[in-house]
Amino acid sequence: MSNPIVPDYEFIAFIDEAGDPSLKRVRPVDEKGGTEWMVLSAVLVGRSHEHELDEWLKETANRISDPGTRVLKFTKRSPEQRLIICQHMAELPIRIFVVASNKRNMRKHKNSNAEKIDSKQWFYNWLTRLLVERITDYCHQRAERHKLQRRHVKFVFSKAGGHSYSQTRAYLQYLKMQSVGGTTYLSRRTVSADVLDWNLVEEFPHYKRAGLQYADIPASAFYQAIDNLDTGPCDPRYAKALRPRIAMNENDIMRDYGVTIQPHKEWLIPISEDQREIFRFYGYLFEPYRQGPGPCFVQS
């Protein structure tokens, strides 16, 4: 059996998460259960900056007066250090993508279409799909605009217990085949197949890659902006500080691109105003309005 031809890459997307994918029981609907939110985040770095990641990490450590550390671990830092970390990250030549899913409506839900694929982690893969669709679109647009010879993106996942990254690879290949064949289910978006190759998927413990250290930051920052069960009152300061590096679409809009909420009909999500604050900050509206004789809602 011949070895697969692995394309060279132009971009690297480092991916981490906050919260858990459990759907059997979900707080606050259930007194005990999984987290209300699941957040996936990606930090996209150009190939030309890959060699700088370790130096960036050293500089971040210096700014929080912890020189020599190799593990930033956002949630272990003081509020002052967290803000400094986000402010430094906002200066770096990167792009950030965040997908935040409120799991209340997913409680005990089963996805019959996703379960046709041999996977025990369909919900995690579904959120990964939303992230990958936006990342590959961004890379495709950039490659076209700058006429890049290399255009593929390598995905590097922070290795977490309970996930099968071989299943994630297979799922990405399945999405690419659907995109090429024009058979994507729920094709509101689709992956940009020309920049995606399932052979360019890796996973490492977060402490072994500086890029994964950075991917932890937006995942944790946005989680703290929307969670009021585990981390205390919602604190959007850190997620707001990342705004200069949040990815925008071709119309310079961050909503439903650099920052994505699920369900996508955001006005139907039963969350509090303090949880909505960070999404409003990034362009979501939430307010319903009437037009003509029937109800009409602001779409994301």
C-alpha cells in the first residue's frame, strides 16, 4: 500500500475546547450533569510565523511575570494575568475563531444523520465542522486574494481524553467528499475542499505546542464570558480584549464567522442578558421585531 501524498501547508489552525460535549444531562436543566456550554476555539497562524510561536510564548510569560513557564493555562492565572495574556495575544499576527454551543436544546438529542457515520462523538465533530467551515473559507479567500501557491491548512488539536481524533480525521474527509460532490447536508455553509486534507490533522497534549497554549486562551476566555455556573458570574473582559484578532468575513463581519453561537437562531436561546453581552459585542442582535402582518425575526 503506497503512502498518501500529503500536501504542503500554508496555514496552521490550533484547536482547543472548554466545557464538555455531554448531552445526556445538561445543567441548569438538570441539577447535575454536563456543562451548559461547549466552546471550541482555533488560533490560525500563517506558515511564515510558525517558527515564532515559542518566542511569542516567552514574551507572554514575561508580561505576566512568570518567565520560563511553558504552560500558560489561562484558568490557573489571576484575573490581572488573564487580561494581560489576552491583550498580548491581541497584538500577534493571528486570527481567532470561536464556536460556542448552548447545549440546553441539545439535551438527550440524537442526530440520526450524523450517527450514520461510525462515530461515538458526533456532537464534538459537529462543532468541529462549524469551526472548520469558517477556517477553510478564510484560508481559501486569503489564498485566492494573494495567489498563494501553497493553500492548505494543517489542523492541530489539543489532545483531550474521550476524543478519537481518527474519527475526526475521517469526518473531515467525509465533509470534503460531500463538498466536492455537492451533497453536504444542511449546506448553509460547506468546507472549502481545496484547502482541506485529512492527512494534515494532528493531535498533541496542549503543553507540547505553543500554538495549543494560545488556542486555550480564547476557548477559556469566551467560556468565562458566558458561563455563570462553574466559573462564577459572566466575565466578558478577556473575550472582548481579543477583538483585534477575531476573524472577519469578506464583509468585515465577525458575527457567525469569527464568533459563532449555536443554535444559530440566537433569539431562541434561553440565556440571560449577562450571557448575551459578549455575543452582542461581536454583532449578534437577539431582539425579535415585527414586519407586516406576521412575525419576522432578525437573522444571524
